[in-house]
Amino acid sequence: MANQEVYMDVNALLAIARIYKERGELVVVASRRIERLSTLLRDNAFAGRVGGAILSHHIDYMRPSLLEWARKSIQIGDDLQASVEAYQRGDEQGATRFY
């Protein structure tokens, strides 16, 4: 294993990092819209519509999972980008965040 050369396709990895970050940010935006929908349904339920209350409850239940998924996607994108930057600085493993 000594003297084993490591090669990283920097452009491809940066593209993957960008995709993860964009998807995470998209989920955050979707989560905000879902929160608005939940508020609307909750207000609707206050007016006497039980179906709106049930949907609002399910949306409120799912939202934390969506936000966690978004947070992890953004973190993976940031980690991949940090790894590429470390590789470009001379870290031959390119594994700065992954030790």
C-alpha cells in the first residue's frame, strides 16, 4: 500500500457535491412550503374540517424528517467539497472530513 498513487476526478466530485447541496436546499424550500400548507390546513380545521386537521398532523410529523434529510444532504455536499479542496492543497487521501 505504500507509494500507492491516488487520483481524484475533481470536477466530477465537485458536481456531486453541488447536487447534494442543491437537493438539500430544495428540500428546505419544500419544507417551508409544506409548513405553510400545514398552517392553512390547521386554520381550516379550526373552522370545523377534520380532514384538514388530520393532514396537518401528518405534515407536521413528516417535516422534521425532511429537514434532517436536507441538513444531511447539505453536510455531505460541504464535506465532499472540503475533501476536494484538501486534495487540491496536497492531501493525497482527499479525506480531510472523513477520518
